[in-house]
Amino acid sequence: MRTEKKKMGFVIRALDTVERVGNSLPDPATIFFILTVAVILLSAVCAAFGVTVTYDYLDSASGQITPKTVAAVSLLAPDSIRHMVTTVVNNFTSFFALGTVFTIMIGVGVADGTGFMSALLRKVAASTPKMFVTSVVVFLGIMSNIASSTGYVVLVPLGAVLFMAFGRHPIAGLAAAFAGVSGGWSANLLIGTNDPMFAGMSTQAAQMIDPGYQVLPVCNWYFMVASTFLITAIGTFVTDKIVEPRLAPYVPDLSEAVQDIGDNEKRGMRWAGITALVYVVFMAFLVVPENGLLRDPQTHGFLSSPFMSGIIFFMMLLFLLPGIAYGIGAGVIKKDKDIIALMNKTISGLSSFMVLIFFAAQFTACFNYSNLGTIISVSGANFLESVGFTGIPLLVCFILLTAFINIFIAVDSAKWAIMAPIFVPMFMRLGFSPELTQAAYRIGDSSTNIIAPLMPFFVLTVAFFQKYDKKAGIGSVISTMLPYSLSFLMGWIILFVIWYLLGIPLGPGAPLAY
């Protein structure tokens, strides 16, 4: 017992050191500015030395895989300078997280501002045993990735509120939800939008060796289902035993105090419930039938349907409409101006997030334009191949390499478009199936999401942390999420190795060997 306490004490002290060092750094916006300058200088040095990489590239337009040579681009070159100064505004406005956050927050803001979310979560808190609240938050976070990136802007802040309803620290709730949403990105009980995309890229890469090979969208389904329970268990343990114990006691504001639901709130909940039910039934009428309006007009499929493409908008309505109904029923909303006022209040609260996004967008754009991300990825792959590992050590090294690369290239599809033509054929020659390679990639890709500052929604999470801790910075978020990242990575690797040794199929028609 004493040994265990000493180990936990060491872990907590190490995390405190990470947080202290991280928070001693400049403001996150300033850090992104400094990193942008560093990328500019590094790109100039790499270009001066003629740094290049050659790899097999998957052309999404033609579907062909062709050799491609990429050279480091100096951001100090005249053309680069002209490009940078003329794309500043577009970098900001086209940043992936910006539109997603603002769209869904319009609905969430109204639902939260009327008191609907608070009342709903108090009901959830009342019906959920206290011992299961952490598991529920992590599990819901994992399941949310079926709706693309919605979980980042919906479940992460709601995790904090739910924890407060149980008298627990809101940052622990933020961390648990963020761990589930982002760290559990490749775990789910259902097939999501990423699965067909990954399968298509893997198929084309595999056909470099075997022209008739097909990778199915369900090829990792069995493994994803098992991973869901693993990540839920690990996330629960880390939250309760490591993250929350090191947090200082939290004293909520009066506005955050959890109170019993009154008569007006009960009436509002009934109105919101009826509205939500009508909305769900109406959407089901548009989506469930094979010839439904929001199905794919050509294939009548679901995953490629207008519904899935517009999931963020439909999620906004799922919060907005019940939120309005609740407000009317509870007497909070008297006129249309009240609704608009709630929307304005929500958007104004995102000002710090907008500042961070501006600088983060410029850094990401410069990093991508310089080709440094691609060079790091391909060079890492070449190194791995040159080491000469085989079997399980090779697969583990590939997972670790992917986890490292993920810190620099946050978009999972972009990484796989580069890495699939490199690793899938290479591993097929060594007897590993494309499905196995894809599963290994997804483990590494998910595990370090929560500690990757380049991940588009990382800066949003920093803003959520600052709501409950004004002094919180990048160091606070990384130190809080690092135990999750390391635990997920180790636990996932162990599951992967056991799965491989037992010879269990990764999914329907998905062998381990080629």
C-alpha cells in the first residue's frame, strides 16, 4: 500500500511539474505566434539544404497511386511571403474548428441560457448512481464521434456541468469528456463516418500489391467495440484515481450552484421533451426510409447522405428547438429578442477562443505549406523500415510512430492519405493484412489527440478549462490529459497484441494476416 502511494505521489508531482513548466510559457496565442516564427525559420534552413522526401501518393481525384517528391518550401522565399500575407484572413475563416464551434454553440447557447441543460443534467444526475458518473461521461464521449466532431463542443463542457451536479470538480468532468471524445476517437460501438473513408484509402493502397483487394468499412468493427469498453474503463480509472485527486478544491459561483427543479422548470422540461420527440420523429421520417429526402440521392446510403454531411446543423437544431421550448414553458423566453440575446451572449463568450484560433490557424497553414509535416511523416516511415523490425515489435513501433506524427499532423484522414500508401504495401509484404495496419494506425492516431496542441479543438478545450480556472493554460491541459494519453496508448497496445496473438478477426471479413 505504501509503495502504491509513493508511486501515485511521484505521478502527481511529475504532472505538477509538467503543468508548472507549461503554464510558465507565454499565453497560448503567443506560443502559436512563436511556433509560426520557428516554422518559418526552420523551413528556410531545410529548403537551403535541399531537404526532400519521395513517397507513393494517393491521388483522391484520380484514385491513382503515383510516386511523389516533396521538398521543404522556404517560407522566406518571395512567393511564400506573398502567399502568407494574402491568405491570413482565409486561414482564419476556413479553420476547421471555427464554423463547427460557432454553428453548434448557437443551439447549445440557447439551451444552456434558458436553463434547459442545467435542468436536464440535474435529472441525469438524479438518475445516475454516483459511482457510474465518470464511466457515463467517458462512454458518451466515445460514442459521440459517430456524429463527427460534435462531441468536442457539446459533451466536453457538459461533462463539467454534470460533475458539478454531483459536487465534483468541473475540470475533472472536462477531462473525462475530452478523453472520451478525442482519446477514444477510434473506439465506438457503431460504424462512423471515418470508417468508409479509411477503408477506401486502405483499399487503394492495398491494390498496389493485390489489384483485387478490398478493405470493408466494417473491417475494424470488432476491435472498435472491444476498444470502447477498454477506453471507458481506463478513462474512468485515470479520472478518479489520478486526475481529480490532484485538482484543488473547487468553489462554484452562485450561478453554478445546483438546485432542485421547480414547477416552472418541470413544465419547461415537458415542453422540451415533446419538442425533442417531434423533432426526432420528423428527422427519422427524412432519414430512415431508403428513399428518404436526406438519404444519398444516388445510392440511398446513410453514411454518405446529406444528413451525415449536415450533422452539425441538425445537432444545433436538436439543442436549439428544445431549448426554445423549455424557455417558453419555464417563462424564461417572452419574445424573440430573448432568443437572439442568448445567441449573442454565447458567441460573445467565445472571444478568447477566436483569438487563439486566429494564431493557431496561421501556424497550421504555415506548417502545412512548408511541407515539414509530410517530411517528418515520410522520414519516420523510412526510418522504421530501415530498423528491420518484424512481427509485434514492428507493429508496436508503427503505433508509436503514428502517435508521434499525430502531434504534428492533427487531421487523421490527411495522415492516412500519406501513410497508407507507404505502410499498407510494406506490411503486406511482411504478411500483415491492410485491416491490421489500419487498426494499428487508428490506435496511435487517437491516443495522442488529447495532448496535441495542433489538434483544431485543443484550443477550444483550453478555453473550457479557463472558465473554471482563470490561470489555466496549455500546460494545465497537457498535464491533465497526459495520464489519459499514456494510459490509452499502453492499454490499447496490450489489447492489440493480445488480439493479434489470439488470432481474432478485427471485423467481418477482416483477417490479421495477408
